[in-house]
Amino acid sequence: MPIHHTPQSSNLLEVLEKILDKGVVIAGDIKISLADVDLLTIKIRLLVASVDKAREIGMDWWEKDPYYS
């Protein structure tokens, strides 16, 4: 039985393939202050990429971490 994809799912698959192929970086900062005093600062950095792309840009920390081997 063949699997039929709707155009919407094909578009989603194409977008996901491009994201994993190229990689996407999402960065943001959250700062909570009260009376001009910083109480909490959270820096968020997220990289979404395929394993091959991560290795290509030098990110291979999971290979050296004994927890993941």
C-alpha cells in the first residue's frame, strides 16, 4: 500500500529538510528587573541541525561525552 502525501505535508517535509541541511540558530535573552536592578537573566541559544551539519561546523561534543557513548 503506497503512502500518499498531501501537498501541505510535502511542504512541511521540504522545510524540515532545508532546516536540517542548513541549520537554524535561535537566540534570545530574557531579563527580569525590578527598580532597575536585574534579578534574573536567561540567555537562550538553540541550534537545530542534522548530525552531519553539526559535525561539519565543529560541534561533536556528544562523541566525546561518556554519558552518550
